[in-house]
Amino acid sequence: MSKTNEILFAGFGGQGILFSGKVAAYSGLVAEKFVSWLPSYGPEMRGGTANCHVIVSDQPVGSPIIVNPTDLVVMNKPSFDKFENDVVPGGNIFIDSALIDRDCTRDDVNVFKVPATKMANDMGMPKLANMIMFGKLLKETGFVDMETVKQGLAKSVPPTKQQLFDTNLKAIEAGYNL
């Protein structure tokens, strides 16, 4: 049976939305799956809207555009409002509950509330809420395994910032272990 995860990461610019997508895409490549990565951000960049479409599949990917994601990771209320109803029935919605103060209005999806921004601040890693969310996504979907993510993360962190590998991994593990 083939497996395809159509993941939409969404939030404000500066929250690491595109980086989350990059880690997911590289992890899929390391796992020798078919992958598509399509970043998108509003004209404002930092503080504007940002989202990233990532498809990781056992089958060739026909289009990089995701209309109805299987998995939605939202890190702000405007993105939640915009994309909540697009998720396929039976899909997953991962909500940064530290920044989004409303419940999901649907009962046909799996909802995971993760206080990622608060956790990241409490851990002294305020910029890594995205990786905490990524860890929870990984745990609940199993689109790849943790060893594969470590390799994908290593490919995603630029050589000039290799010191950030360990803190990113620590944040992913915190989300995974929730």
C-alpha cells in the first residue's frame, strides 16, 4: 500500500515555516521517497504570511500544489482560519496552542494541540517552536523515522550554522516526546 503525506506548514514569516518544510523534504529524500517542496510567503516576508507545501510519497508526485493536505501544521490564528477546512477528512491538524486560542471546528480530523511557543521559550530556544511542532508531526504521522530526520536536519542546517543542529534536534525530540 502506498503512502503519501501532503503536509502544509503555515504561519508568519520568521517562525521557521520554510525551514520546517525543508527538513521534511530532505528527510523524505534521505528515505528515498518522492518529494516536492514548494515555499510561499507574502510580500512582507518577516511578519507576513508564510506557508510551505511538502509532499512525501511512495509514488511520483504529480503537482507540488496541495489543495487538501493530509497534515496541517499551523503556528498562527490567520493560517488556522484560512486552512482548517482544507484538510482531508481523517487528516491531522497540529496547532500551536500557545498562539492560537480557539478550538478546531471540525470533528472529522485528528487535532493535536501543542504549546510549542511556550515550550520553546521555557527551554531557552525561543526560535524553535517550529521544530517542536515538527517533532509532534513526526510522532503522529510517522512519514519518516527519527534517524532519517536527523540526516534530513543535517542537510538542512547550513555549514556555517552547524552549531544549531543539536538545539534543533533537541526541539524536535521535545515535540516527539509529548
